[in-house]
Amino acid sequence: MVNFAGMRRYEDSYKQKGLRRQLVDSIRQKGITDENVLTAINNIPRHYFLDTAFEGIAYEDRAFPIGEGQTISQPYTVAYQSQLLELKPFEKVLEIGTGSAYQACVLAELKVNVFTIERQKRLFDLIKQFPFKSKYPTIRFFYGDGYEGLPTYAPFDKVLVTAAAPQIPEKLLQQLKIGGKMVIPVGGQEVQRMLRITKISDTEYDQEMFDNFSFVPMLAGKKS
Ligand code: SAH
């Protein structure tokens, strides 16, 4: 469990910066070409988002547990989804699955306005105490069920789902602007296909299919 309480010091050493540069190089080699996304990953100390027990391996390209049975996504996956969103500064982006808030901070580094929802109260409460998030005052955090989206703040230019959806949630499609895009892993428990949906009109959508990934499930309802 990540523990933000107490006297934890947030320090970004030369060693950690160096490991992060290597991580960015490895993500580039795996096929990420969007330099803005790579710069965002380079700018964010990922070890801040992890329990101190993982500090030494925070820059390995893999997912880690963040408590409550959830994970911080693999950096390659974060970069992959961020690249597919084709973000432009000041866009309104809805993220489903705040988790550690790492992906939300990557989005904020890309200068978009982030609205992020988490269904687990304990994770939501942890993020409230996370000091690093004050670097990104434009991120808005919500405790709720991502299947409902955020009708009050809709429509969104982009929607990013960071949990495995059994199918595309209808309400999230409704909350997209015409011309807006949703990036979402859709499939079963074990493996999901990354999809990018573009909203052509209120009733027409274009769907593109990308690689397979494995996310934790997108579950209905809030958990207290
Ligand atoms: N974006 C996160 C990845 C978190 S893993 C990060 O960068 O760390 C997926 C997260 O989605 C988990 O925290 C899980 O609790 C959350 N989640 C699953 N179903 C959800 C739903 N219906 N609404 C909101 N969050 C959900």
C-alpha cells in the first residue's frame, strides 16, 4: 500500500533521472514516436507514485501494485494510450481509473485539462494526500463510477479508459464531442484489444483496432 503520510521525502536523484531516461529510450524503441508523450514521461518521477519498497525498480517498464488489488500501468502502456489520444493543449480529457494518478499527471504534462474518476474510495483518498499532484492544479479528481462518466462536465474532447471494459460504455460515447476520440481496452479478463473510437455524429462512430493489452477490470459501481 502506498503511504503518503509521515515524513516521506520526495527526492529525484541523478540516478533516478538517468534510469528514467533509459526507460524513455526503451519505450521509444518499442515504437512510441510522439516526442511530447516521451518528454512527459521523462518529466515525471514515477517513483513518487509507488511505495518506497518499489523505488529501486520504479523505472522498469512494468506495472506495480498500488494497493486495493490495483496497479499503476506499465509506462509503455501509458505512453501507448497517451499517443493514441492525439492530444492538443487545453483539450478536456476524461480519464476512467485514476489509480495512482500517474497517467493523469502524464496527461497534465501534455497540457490538457484532466477530469479523472476512481471508483475505490481508499485510492481516491490516498491521492487527495499526494503532495506531487499540486504541481498539476488543472487535474480534477472525482470519486465515482466511471461507467456513468461526468455528465455535468461533458462533452469531452477525449476519453481515456485505463481499465479493461467488457464492452464500450454507452454513456461515455454520449459524453464525447463530435470529432472526439475515446481510447479504451475492450475484451475479456485475460486480454483486451486497444480500440480508438472517433465520434463522427451523434449516431455514427469510427472504430480502429490496435494491439492487445492486459488491464485490471473496469467494475461497475463505487466501492467505499
Ligand atoms: N490510470 C491508472 C491505472 C490504474 S488501474 C494509473 O496511472 O495508475 C485501473 C483503475 O481503474 C483502478 O484504480 C480501478 O480501481 C479503477 N476502476 C475500475 N473500474 C472503474 C470504474 N468503473 N470507475 C472508475 N474507476 C474504475
